[in-house]
Amino acid sequence: MAGAIAIAVCLLTWPLPSGVQPDDSVLVEEYSIGSFQRATRIVLGSHGTIYVVDEDENKLLQFSSLRDVPKSIGGFGWSSSSFDKPTGIATDGINVYVADYGNHRIQRFDRSLNYISSLSTRDTSDVMSRFGYPLDVALSEFGDLFIIDAENIRIVKFNTQGTFEQAFGDINAGKGKLQDPVKLAATNSRIYVGEKNKILVFDYFGNYIGTIGEEVIHQLTGFTISADELIAVSHESIWWFSPEGLLRKKSSLENIVSGERINQIQDVACLGKQLFILSPQKIHIFTNE
């Protein structure tokens, strides 16, 4: 299953004790690719394919390799292949899903970026299934879609047929109540919801399990999950957490060496030993050790 969002991993979820911080690690860039106006999300697909959304250009870009000129679709609008502020991407290597924030929908494309279908429930009579202003979308190994419903501040789940199944993280969720969700990831057993200062963890059925990074993460902008770690980023910092949810290392902008200065970190992705740091203008590739 392609992409960090679809890797089966079980992270235990107790927070790092307050005040315990490792020394900053130095990252040295190997190379960079891309030229964007303001990229905000990156996802890795199969066979080295990279997907990026550029919010300012209202575009989805696909890099088939690190050296190819990217293919793109989009531009501002309401047509099937246009967007009004794309804010999230998910892929299983066959389908590509884009959270189209301003149009209140999830657009589905094939791996050649041909339009397939649209999921939009904001005007449906079924109140429970409604979502608006989708901030992010995640795809599980089972093919279920999870969406950040920013209008109602919750997560909604749809099955492979596009049928609504459940909502969670709302006002009735207790400790799992969402406040300011910004990013979403799904495995075959866990749902991870990134908020500004922590990452909430739910089981596959939407039951709150625990929290990662509380008192450590500040102003989160993105995160990714690999087989043995969770990597979270803010505009100025990167944090690596162990499978037990403990902070293993961190880095900050002043300790990132790159050919073109990174002024801001938007998102992160990881594949094997390669770490992909997304800035508003470029994808910066590092060795992840």
C-alpha cells in the first residue's frame, strides 16, 4: 500500500514528560525539486510518485520521478478538475483524493489525474453525514475515507462506496474532542488527527486512545507516519517520535542546511531513508537517520 498514510503501525500514546528535550539534530539537504507559489501538502504514492497541492495556484501536482517535470491539474473554479483552495491529499497508488476546501467536496482522480467522482454532502438531508470546508482527507488500507469536517469540527468516515458510516471527535467525544484540527492520517488500526499543539489518536472505530506530543509540539503544520516513527513539523521545527510516542530527536530551521534557504516548513513525508520537507516553494529531500 502506497503512501505514509496507509502504513500499518501502532503507536502507543503517552506524552513525553514535560521539560525533557533532546539536542537539536543537523539536517543536510541532498537536493530539492519543484517550484510552487505556496505548497501546503505533500503525499507519496507508489513507485516514487509525489503529490503536492499548491493552495495559491489551486493546483494538484504530480511528480512521477524526482527528475520529471510535474503534471498538474486545477486552477480556481467549480468544475470537476478545478479547486477552491485544495487543502489535503490522499492516495492508495490507484486513486488520488483531494480535499477541495472552498467547494465543500472531496475530488477523486485516477493516477493519471483523470477525474472519477466527487463526494459532497453539505446539502444532503442527512444531517449526520454533512461535512463542509474539508481540511484534509486520509485513506485507510481498507479503502475507507476519513475527512476533517472543519465546519462541524469533527472527523467523518465514508466507506468504499461513498456511504457515510460515522462521525467522531465532536462535542460528545470527551478527551477526544477536537478543537483546531489541521492534518489527518489513517492506518489499518489507528486514526491520527493533528491539532496545533498535539496529535490525538483514535482507534479505527473513532474511540479516543491517547495523545502524542502534548507539551512538545507547538503550532503543528503537518505530520507523517512510517513503520517505526511519527514525524511532526511546524513552520520552524521538526520532531521525531518513537513507536511509544516519546520524543526521540528534534531539529529547527537554523540547523537545516539547504541550497536554497527554507523559511517555513509546511508539511513532511517519509519513504525509507528519504525525508521530504515541503516548504511553500520547494520539496527538500534529506536522509532520514
